[in-house]
Amino acid sequence: MRALIQRVRHASVEVEGKVVGSIGPGLLAFVAVQQGDNAERADAMVARLLAYRVFPDERGRMNLDVRQAGGGVLAVSQFTLAADTSRGLRPSFTSAAEPVLARLLFERIVLGLRAEHADVGCGVFGADMQVSLLNDGPVTFLLET
């Protein structure tokens, strides 16, 4: 499982011209479910997303997690993060999980985030989404479980 996280000033996701999820300052998490992923990995990703320290403390060092910083989390499914780009000029998606499993695990992540944190938004699994964001820093990390 992979999550590309970005510290943002704000972020939103639209489907068919309607905003379906948005946050102010916080984390935008693009999530890819891969073959072999399971509930334990999804739960571990929830824990990492909420505990990863990417927000500045009073000295400007990245020592605060999203809860300590009072930020939101916007989760967006993005199977293209599972791509193998090591060869050729076209990505291979053979490592991406089948859609049924991917949906279940992505929904588990969203439910886990919502159980542990008040400000959580999400995109629509499998939809054509338009994501808007203002990256803060820029600060971007790839998390894997």
C-alpha cells in the first residue's frame, strides 16, 4: 500500500463539477492499494497518516502530526501510484489490487481515519476526480506499508 501525502494549505476534490470533499490546512493523501495488501496494512496506513510528523512546531521543525497541528485529512484513491515505471514509456499496473479489494481497503482507511480524527474528507473511489490543492512547503512524502 502506498500513500503520497502532501502538506497543504487547502485541498478539495470534485466529481462531475461538485465538491465531494475538502479540507483547510492539513494532509492530502493519495492512496494506492496493491496486490497483497490487507486489512492490517490498511490499519497501519491509517496510523501512519495520523502520526506522521510533517507540521512545524514552534521552532519551525517538522515535529507535529496532523492532529497536533489541528489539520484535516483528505483521502483520494489513486491506483496510478501502484504503477511500475521502471521500464519503457508506458506504466504497468500489474501490481495494483483488483478494484473490489481496492475499494474495500480504501473505504477501511477512510473509516479508520474518521474514527480517529474529526476533520476527514474523501474522494469517490473509481470516479474521474479533479483535485485542487495548495501545497505548503512544498512538503511531499511517499509512505508505504
